[in-house]
Amino acid sequence: MPYDKVDNITYMFCLNCIDIASRYKGGIAIGTSLDVLNMDKDDFSLEGILTSVVVAEAFVNLINNPDNHFSWNKMKLVMTDKGSKFKGDFEKLLKKHVQELILLFSQRSRVWQINLPIIYALLNDTIIRLIGMTSNKACKKKHVYVKSSKPRNGPMGFDEKRLSYNVSVRYLLKPGELESGRRRATNCNWSPQIYHIKELLIQKNQPILYWLIDDNGIGSKRSFVMEEILEIPANSELPPQWILKN
């Protein structure tokens, strides 16, 4: 049975949220009455349930719930998958509250509606190795310092060598960022265009983050660590701009 029924409501999904800084976790079950959908008790369908309107409403209810640590005024960035459920009304909602949260959506997973608060309470009272404390404790602090999930060879943070603003660089491309389909040996590893350092962020025990900008004032959409940046020597003879653009 791919869903749980509590009273007259059948719950088929759960909107799970994780705060990237404190690792605080919370969620809310999403369901409806089978009578409303004219569904047989043995049927299972997404039709009429998992819509942008429903997900937006669930998200609002989760954030406005005083029993958790999520807050509109503390959010800076919201990340979701590319599903249609995160478009439309949900996207309009985020334009009013764009701040710092990671959303993970689990489909066709069983939802224990009654036990969800107990599960999240246990998770949030468990010490997180990367931050050295529980999520509930981390939510009460102004700053949370996260250990690297993978040991790094060399200095990091304030002791790390930083790039100057006048250097020319290229950045490491994500798989399929320029070319789609099966990867070929001729695919670029580094960005074809040349960039400069626009700004950087230095934090304790964290790699320095760099944001890039090209000569036309167009900036990168994401940040990069040192290992993802290729510095171009000052005396390098660069190819014509039309080659870099094409």
C-alpha cells in the first residue's frame, strides 16, 4: 500500500526541508481525501494532488508552524529539483521570500502522519558530526561553523592563499554544462570564456568561495572553490574572443 490514511485523509507524499547551516530538519505530509479524487482505495495517482498550489500551501504551513525553527526572515536561498510542482504558485511564493533553505522532495515514500513530529524531533536532537552539535542547538546560535565533509590537503579559510581581483581565470564546468548527451573526449573541461574575480567569501574552517564576472559585466550564477578555478598566467596569449564565445 503506497500511502497512509489518517481519519478521512490519505497521505501520499511528504515535503521534507533541511536547513543547510544547522542541518535542522522538518516536514509536512501532503494528502487529500480519496472521495474528492473519485479514487478507489487501491488506486494510486498523482492527478490533483501534487500540484504547485498544494506544495506552496504545504510549504507556507511548514514555515509558519511555531513548533519548528524555520523562519521566513532567516531564509536567503531555496533550492529544489526541477519538477513542475516547484513552478507556478510555488515559484511566485519564493519571489516574496528568497532566502536560505534546501528543499528535498521525496515521492512515493510512506508517510507516518502521526509520527512525523516524533521522527523530526529525534533527528534534530541528534549530534551532527560536521557541526559538532544538535540541530536544535545550532538554530540558537548566530553563526555555525561546519567542518569539511572531506579532509583537505593544505590551509583553508583565513590561512588559505586567495586569488587577487585582477587575475584572469576559467572555471571547471559541470558534466553536461555546455554539451548534453554522452560525454566525448573533445568536450571542454574548463569554461571557454575568461573571467575575473568579482567577490570572495572567507569563513573559518571553510574553503574560500569565489564569484566570477566576465568583461561584459556578466557574472557566474554559482560560486567556486580554488580547485574549480584555473588561473591564467598574465603573459598568456589568449585566442580571439569569437573563438572563446563559440
